[in-house]
Amino acid sequence: MIAENIARIRERVFTSASRAGRNPQEITVVAVSKKVGVAQIREAVDAGLNIFGENYVQEAKEKISQLGEGAMWHMIGRLQTNKVKHSIPLFSMIQSIGSLHLAEEVSLRAGAAGKTMDVLIQVNIGEETSKGGVGSDQVLSLLGAVSSLQGIRVRGLMGMAPYFLDSERVRPYFQKLRHLRDTILQYLPENISLPHLSMGMSGDFEVAIEEGATMVRIGTAIFGERT
Ligand SMILES: *Cc1c(COP(=O)(O)O)cnc(C)c1O
């Protein structure tokens, strides 16, 4: 069933990218595996997915140690400063950088490990108190500060739209994140590029792709409802 779900998602990625005149290969499906067991993650790996998104460091650590090589892991959940050290060897990207304080800790710990961590700045595009991320008016100054840190490299922006039953209503939020990226780029030194926009989940990834997503984070549509 997981393999079928993935096949269907691939088709939908292809269709929505084509509709927007985009190359479907520009779009990476990040399989969100929080609360999903190792056996199911293996099924997804066998079906060709190799990037998984996790929300909790300890949970990720256990799964990664069981699954070994063959997959890459992105941290997509709220990351506490005291967990940064443990997260450095686990993840190839941290998508949820929402403060300078957190970025500095990543810089410190990655630097100490001789690593450069790729990150995305999480933007609270819906201005929801329940969600993490910086306000859109703070992204430029945060980026400016982070770009001078060692051991950390910003690759783009991540955002979550508010939940609507009608997925069409999320479109303005995704447009906002893309416009923010495009605007900010004009103010940054030329050696900084922000190629990635991580936006879109099970309920709204097609709209996100039409609006420029390069990463979609999909859990439920791959693994089923989380219990
Ligand atoms: C859980 C989660 C997702 C996936 O949500 P689904 O609706 O299950 O696809 C995506 N992004 C983040 C940050 C999440 O926490």
C-alpha cells in the first residue's frame, strides 16, 4: 500500500509540475515519518524514496540506527537548543531554523564536528502562534546574521500554510513565501542563493508545487493517518 501511495504521489507531483510548466525533477518528496515504524520506512525506501523528515531527535536517532545507510534525514520539527548537538550527526538538513540563537548553536556544534549543516529558515507564513518560525519581517535580518556564521549554510525557506479544508485557500501563503524569497535575494550578497522552498504537505502539495515548491513534506498521504 505504501508503494502504491508513493506511485500516486509521484503522478500528482508530475501533473502539478507540468501544469505549472516546471520540471518535475526539480521537486523532492520528503517522506515525513514521524510516528511511523521502521518496517514502513523500509517499504518507502524500497519504493525509491530516500529522504525522510522527522520531528523529534530521539525518535529519529532510534530509527536511523536501525535503518543504517540508504536514506537521508531532515529535521523538520521544533528543535530545542539542547538537542542540537545530538542532531548534527543524524541529519543532512535542518529545515526548522527559527531563531538566531538556534542558528548559532547549530553553527557551534556543526563546526565542532567538522561539518557544514545545510538549513532552511522556517517562516511563520500564517502568523499562527501554534507554529514555529520567524515572522516574514525578520527573515532578512536573520539571514544576514546567519550568513556570517561558520558551519551552517542556508539553502532556502520553509513554511507551513494554515489548515483549510479547501486547499486552494493556501495558495496566497505559498505565493507569499516565494515572493519573500525572491525579494530577499535582491538584498543578499551574490554568493548567497536560496534555491529551496520547502512548502506543501499531504493536503496541499500540488498547490505548493504550482507556486514554486522544491521540497514537499508528505506524511499521511504516504503512510496513512498517524495514530
Ligand atoms: C507532520 C508534518 C508534515 C506532514 O504532514 P502530513 O499532513 O501528514 O503530510 C509536514 N511538515 C511538518 C513540519 C510536519 O510536522
